[in-house]
Amino acid sequence: SYVLTQPPSVSVAPGQTAKITCGGNNIGSKNVHWYQQKPGQAPVLVVYDDSDRPSGIPERFSGSNSGNTATLTISRVEAGDEADYYCQVWDSSSDHHYVFGTGAKVTVL
Amino acid sequence: EVQLVESGGGLVQPGGSLRLSCAASGFTVSSNYMSWVRQAPGKGLEWVSVIYSDGTTYYADSVKGRFTISRDNSKNTLFFQMNSLRADDTAVYYCAREGQGYGREFDYWGQGTLVTVSS
């Protein structure tokens, strides 16, 4: 089955840039989506199809995807961005399964 | 406005059954791909099942043969029948709608319902 690997934690100072990676075999050939989850809340889609943003998501959130790594970038980080972030793809080769990354905790210092 | 509201969670003994519901508003369940995603306490997200608009269903290996996804079009509601429950099924269960784009993302999620399997 397809595996997506994320760093367990990312620390960033307010106003700086956070980069959260998502590693997978030839992930650049897939559409990658990113979710933000705050404690006790449901996940929220923040980036879809590698780099598109749903309405209402700030432009500070952006994404890229190439080779074996996809990246979610949060610019001008705010305290309210502290959350868990998950990447996700659809793996057509594994009985139509959806795969989530291991998750990365973003801590704002 | 799109809304998803889950219900039906609770405490159940190992080997028992539970049926979750997900009432939708603001869109038609039968016209969309709908999934159940779960999250064990302190753990990450795990996709468990999907029902396509044509009624085709798929399951994660961890629940195949024990859980069944279905929908009631007249009630615009998604269901998840869970049988032969085990301790490792303990999790918050979310229903999620798949977006309209190409990439198979989940654009709307419910608030989740907690299922605890314990004696």
C-alpha cells in the first residue's frame, strides 16, 4: 500500500515561514491535498490539487508537489496556525483507497 | 450551506454492533462520493470507507467484512453499520464529502462521533 511520510513536528516563530513536507514514492504524479486540524475539531481542507486553495483559506497557505515530496508552506505564521497538518492522496492502485500522511504538529514558538 | 452532522456513537462491548448516521444538508448525498474517516485517540486520520454516487462501495482492509456503508436518499443521510467491533475500532468517526475537483479531496467534514469499544 502507498505510504505518505511527514515529520512529526515543525516549530516556527510568529511571522516566519513554516514548510511541512509529505514524502511518497513518485508523489509528484498524484494530486496532493492538505488538511489543518486543531484540537477537538474536525479537519479543514486548506490546499487541494497540490496548490489550490478553497474559498476562505488565506493566501498565506500554499502548496507544491514534485518528485517524491509535496510541501505545504505557511507564510507569515500566526499563533492561530498552530495545529496538526495532514497530507492526503487518492491511490488508484490500491483498491480505490484514500491515503493520509502521518501528520505533522506545527508549533508556533 | 453545506453541513454534515454525525450521530450514533457511544460505548459498546467488544463483539457488539453500532450504526452511525450522518445527516447532510445543503447538498444531495446521493449525487456525491461520501466517505467515513476515523481517528483513534491521539493518532492520525485513517480512511475507512466510501460510497460512490452510483452506489459502488470500497472499504479499508481493517474493516472489510465487518462494516457496511449505505445511504438513505429520502433522508439525505449516510450510514455506517459496524459489526464485530474490536478495541482497535475505538475512534472518532467523521463523515466527509468528496469535492468536485479531480483530485479526490474531502471538502466538507462533520464534527465527528466518538465510538468506544470496551468491556
